[in-house]
Amino acid sequence: MTVPPQGTVRLNINVDEKLHSSFKAIAALEGKRMTDLLLAFIEEYVRKHMPSGLPQKGMCFRTYRSE
């Protein structure tokens, strides 16, 4: 089991079994990791929806390969 980088937390979600299977299959066909795809989505969502007045101190955006 790989140890996550320091400063990371685990996020668990409940997903419909068929949706999970489809997502996993498509990611594999594209040669991508599900984790990288989800992290790229979360980062983009945060960038788009972050209120401009909120301090971004401590915000960390990593570059994940989702292409």
C-alpha cells in the first residue's frame, strides 16, 4: 500500500456500482488513474467557485495528469 504524501487526507464517497465500473473502465482505457481525474475535477471546481474575497492562504493546487 502506498503511503500518501504528507499533508493529504483521504476522501471517501458512495457511488453507484455501475457508475463506478464505467468510470474505472473509461479511466483505464484512457491510461489514467481515477484519483488523478477526480483531483483534477476538484481543483478545477475550487478554482471556478472560490469567492474572490476568501483568502487563499494555504491553498495548494497540484498538477495531476488528467489529459
